[in-house]
Amino acid sequence: MGSVERITSMPRRQIQARDGSVASLAKRTGSPCQQEDDYEGAKTMTNPWTFLPEDIWYHIHSLLPLKDAACTACVSRTFLRSWRYRPNLVFSDAKLGLSGLLESDEVNKELNEKVDRIMKNHSGIGLRTFGFEYYNLVDASYLDRWLQIAVTPAIEELILMFFPEIKAKYYDFPFSLLFDRGGNSIKHLRLSYCAFRPTTSLNFLQRLHLFEVRITGDELGCLLSNSFALEQLKLTHCKELNYLKIPCVLQRLSKLTVFGCTTLQVIEIKAPNLSTFDYDGNLAGLSDGGLLPVKNLHLSSFYQHHTIQYTCAKLPSVASTIETLTIFSESERFNTQISPFRFLHLKCLTISLNIYRGGFSPSNDYLSLAYFLDASPVLEFFTLIVSQTRMKHHVISEDSSYLRHMPGHHHDNLKNVKIIGFCSAKSMVELTCHIIENATSLERLTLDTICDDYENPDRLSAHEIGECSSICRQMIMEAKNALLAIERYIVGKVPSTVRLDVLKPCSWCHAIEV
């Protein structure tokens, strides 16, 4: 049964929209649609669709993509009226038929004029979602005028996302408009390249995303102070944000993302139910005890090195209850000299080592990561990702009969281990053998000799050339050494109860001439 058939088969009194809202099918007294004459030809037409209530037609029309909805408004009075009261308007170059055109003053002018005509013809009544997603900034005078129309007591979602390629002037967002025009019904707010200066909280705000937004710690604190409904907060490249304080009154806040806020020095989190925290920035800014409720933590720092060392030394006291931990590091030095630490609740651990050019130093001892496993007694899933363009470690040789062992380490709950970017480094072979010998509950071991950004689970299946990630020649040759190391030192040690998956370079995308 098609979507339209399902709609018309519903009871006449109400209709359930995709977003969960219920639209009444009863005649609305004083509706602007009733003030216009009905199409006379409908009286003689025998098509039963003609006699559907206007609310059903409005709902059908609201489900159409923006461009299609505008086209249908040209051929039907009912759709024209629906277009003037459309509840969701989110503009982009693609939706306006400008996709693929090079950015220029003429293209920007055409985009502004198209949106301006639409907004002038829209009543503003019933508009719940208004947004703009475009690479270049829109003239401030246009945005001011459109927001005057869009921000009404019914508005729930506001999106102004711009991604200019060059340094652009920030739009001065009129925060007072949210109250002067009765817009304190905002639930979802996404802004970029704006100067955002809140003077009070938004009582109904549930999701807030600020990307390249000028806002200080005091101003954000003012906004958060009584935004009791806030559930998700995302702050990206907010360079004026010097500190972040999450008050305890935000009891619904469950997810926090902070990425690339370079001036952020202090983070104090007191939200009692925060479960997921994705953080990239100054690691020293994490205050002790401020992440106690966090269960899922993604930790990285593009601005400083040694993320693993910080994790071992500081994180147990900062986030002692984490169950899922992902560590991303670009430059790292780790060895067996790691201070004692414990993660008593950690079940899933991912360590991602990524260097865009070159390889990791031979001083990075992969076997020392066994201390991390030993410090996590309930750990069940472990993933190690190593992405590099060449391998600097000493290749395990045929006469390397002596492999180091770490007695006293047991990983009784470890079930699934995956090493992506497995190489022939002696310490990586030692780590793998250590896991096989000490993980008594191990069920599956995956060794991927290629670090594929696309994570193709089966490179041997038929597919078109180029579907896999581009891998440099050196690492493809290294993958062959890794396969030899797996065959020689690892395969024979894997118990029959453990499933071993070895992923090779793709015979289509990673073929090279010797």
C-alpha cells in the first residue's frame, strides 16, 4: 500500500505525521483556506481524490521535497494555499536548483532572490522548521528579513549553517528576536558563522549545535543556566569559548561534543545524566571528577601529543565509570613504563593511532598495550587501529625465535579482538600472541593487514575498482610481510575455539606491479 493510500485509509478525525504530531481533519473555523472559493470544477469531477479534506492534502504536500512542493503549488489552488502555510522550509543550493554551479556573485544573487520571493509569499503561520544550508554566507539584510517572518510562536527548529571557503564576516544573530517575536518555543538550534550573544536561557531547547560561532563562556553559561530541556550539546571550533561549565540543572543532557575549541582551558561538567562525551582539545582542561557520570568517552587531541599517556595517568580519576572508551592519537610514545591505573567498568576499548605521513617511532612498543588490557578486568571488545604511510618498526625476522611474554596478565572476559593495519612489527606480533595465550574467553580474532578508511568487511568480494581506500605502495608491500608473519607466528597458536579472520589487500584496488 502506497504512502498516499495509507494516509487516506486513516480515520477522518486525525492523521499521524512522520514527526509524531497529530493534525486535525476537522474543519478549522476561520481558516484562511476557507475564505477562498472552492474550485467549481470539483463539483462535477468523479475522482474521489477531489473530495479529500484540505488537511490531508496539506499533509501530503508537506511530505514533498521543497523543490517538488514549489512546483505542485503552480498547478493546484489547494497546493498553492498549502505552500503558503508549509511547516518546513530548509533551503540549500541543491533544493533551489543551483547545485553544481560555481560560487559567484550572480549565483548568490539568484539564490537570495529565490528565497526572498518564497519568504515574502509565505504567511509565516504554522512554520515549525526554518533553515539555510549553504557554502557561502547570505547577505545579513536578507537573513534579518527572513527571520522576521520565520520566528513565530510556532517555530521549533532553526538552522543557519554556512561553510564559506574563505574568512567571512560573521552574521550577528538577533537573539532578542527569539523573545520579541514569541520564538521561545525553539527546540533545535544549529548555527554557524554567527556572533551569538544570548542574554537568557531557552526553556524548550533540546538540541544545540554551534559551529564556528562567536560565543564566550559567560554567554554560553547564561544560555545553559535554565535550559532544563537540553538533551544534546555540540560545540565545534568556537574560538572565543574560554571555559565551559555544564550546570547540574541540565538533568536531561545525555550527549556532549566539544571539538576544536582551541582557547578552551577549563571544563566543569556537573550534569548528572551525561552518558556520552566526545572531546577533542586541551586534555589538561578536563577537571578531576567532572566526568563521573560518563559511560561513553571519545578522547582525542589534535593540539598536543601523548593521548595514551594522559589516559593512563589522569583519566581513571576523571572518568572512573566509563564503559566504552575510544582514544585517537596522531603522535604517541608508549612503552612498558606505564604508571598503574584501573578501569573497572570498561567493556569496549578502541585505540586509534593515525599519522598522515610517515610511520610511528620504533620506540612505540605495541606489546605495552597489554597493560591497558590488564587494567580493564571486564573488557570484552578491543580494537587497535594503526594508520601510517610507512612502517619504521623492525620487521620480525625468520630467526626471531624469542618473543617476549608478560606473565601474570589475564584477560578472562575478552571476547572479540580486532587489529586494523596489522603490520610485521615484532612488538605487534608479540601483542597478538599475548592476547591469544591469555584471553581465555576469546571467540574471534580479526587481523586486517590494510587500514581501510571505508572498512570494507570483505575485500575479496566482487566490486568495482576504486571502491576501497587508496593505499600507498609501501603499505601494500608491508601487508605482504604482515601476511607472512601471521602465517608463521600466529596461525598455529590460535585455538580451535577461536575464529580467525585475516583480511588481505584487495586484489582489485590494491594490486601493484612488482
